[in-house]
Amino acid sequence: MTDPDATAGETGRGDGIPRTDGGTEGIAEGDAPELPADLDAVREALVEWYEADHRDFPWRRTEDPYEVLVSEVMSQQTQLDRVVPAWEDFLDEWPTTADLAAADRGDVVAFWSDHSLGYNNRAKYLHEAAGQVEDDYGGEFPESPDELRELMGVGPYTANAVASFAFNDGDAVVDTNVKRVLHRAFAVPDDDAAFERVASLAMPDGESRVWNNAIMELGGVACGTTPRCDEAGCPWRGWCHAYETGDFTAPDVPEQPDFEGSRRQFRGRVVRTLGEYDELALDELGPRVRVDYAPDGEHGREWLRGLVDDLADDGLVAVDESGDEPAVRLRD
């Protein structure tokens, strides 16, 4: 993972951004050409998808700002599966800011090094931040992104993450994963200001904890560099510009993947689907191949029949024309 905060000794990944007033006034023309009119449906679909099933990292089960801060600092440029045991060991050793502040800084740095977390300055900053919480805030964490940025080593991204996940009081997260999702789904141009405006509009008021977790999960699980739209059950397929067009390029994906969105991919879906059924009529097969299948649409019967005929020419499927509607099955 790249490092989210542009603080001393760190490189920038993303930033918390100010919210608009909830309307479209803050969105400039051309910011999101494919943004659906019914944003409530888009929001509900994403949150329901996330709440039904997501990666169960232990820091997602806590609202303790100290525990969240430790997870955020450790996650910078470190794979999350390696962070889990380090996070658990760290909190076993220093379960509160008071414990960490009282610790010898050399011990904290040694822990960081022993767990291969990289950039030992982060251990020093975390130790210093714990001391600030104890000395300057009476042991109580500040809650807003602006206040959290007063802590040593806490830049805008980390401050917003702690405000979001600990206090449900953050701004919309805009990191590499979120940019990729917004670019693909709503054709947001590769422009930081546009990403920030659209991310802010998309996030429902007062829901930064679940929303920021959900949209980052979408970018990490379903909409990665190589997208897994159907395998991960992406909840935005029905609205997604990339899913409709087959163009899955993104700011961090400069070249179109060879397979995703290609006819070869959809031919494979037809074969896999027919492997589960004895026979399907075209209009029964279509929605199982594309979520946006519409019989008379761009990706409708004519488009599907072209795929089926190609597969038939290759000897993979058979088409039965004897009924009212052509039916397709795998060739024996």
C-alpha cells in the first residue's frame, strides 16, 4: 500500500475533503457524466453489499480511536494480512495511549522493526502522538479531522480515517482505490478536484464510517487493477460506465486489460452459465451473462446471438430453433 499522508518522511496517497451541502451545486460540469440521478439507490446498494459480506479486519470491529490510529499508521505501505498480527501484538504490548506514552521509544521502534512495518519514523510519530493525547488532551482523543491533524505524524488522510471510523465524523475518503471506482463507475475525469467533489456528493450525510469502509472495500475487492465485477458481485454493475462499455482503464490502470470487457470474457460467461443448465432461451441466458442485458438494447438479443453463433461455429454450443424463441445448450 502507498502511504496516505504527506507528512515528514512520508509520501502522499489521498486526503479527506470538505463536504458539499448535499446538493449538486458543488459539482462542476463534466465532473461525473455517468452519475445516476437516483443517488439514494446507488448508496443503498453499496452499503447493503458491504454489510452483507466484507473482509473482517479486527480494526473494523472497534471504534476506539487509538486502535484505529494504530491500524491506519501500520497499514501505510504494508499488506493488510501482515498488519493484523502486528496490530494485535502492538495492542497487547501497549493497550492504551497512556501505556504507549510511558513506553521507551526505543522499544516501540524495535517492535516496528521486528514486525517489518517499515519507515521507523512512524513508530516515533505514533509514540509522540500518544504523549500528546495524554498531555495535551487529558487522555481523550480529539474527534474532528482538523484537530486530529495536530497529532504528530497524522496527516489529512489518517486524520480523516480516524474521524470516520472512530467517531463517524469524517469527510469522504479519496484514495487510489476510490479514484479508480469513481473513474470507472461514473466517468469522473482524472482530476483531483473532480474526484473530491464527486466523492463528497456521493457520501450520505452522517455516514462516513460505513461509507468510507464500503467504497474502499469496493475498490479493494471488486474494482481492483484487474476488476472482478461479477465474481465479487459488484453492487454498481447496473450503473457502471466501465461495465457497460468494457473499458476498465483508470488513473492507476493506464492500459486496458486484455480480457476484462472483451468478447472472449462474455463467451466464457455463456459457456459457464450453460454448464449449470440443460438449456436456456436467449432472454433467459442474457441476464445471466450481463447484468445490464435488455432484449432490445445495445447488449440485447442481437449482441447475445452474435456470441452464441460464434460459439456454435466453434462447436461449443448448439442452438435449437424449433421453438418460439431460440434455445441454447452446450454441445455434447
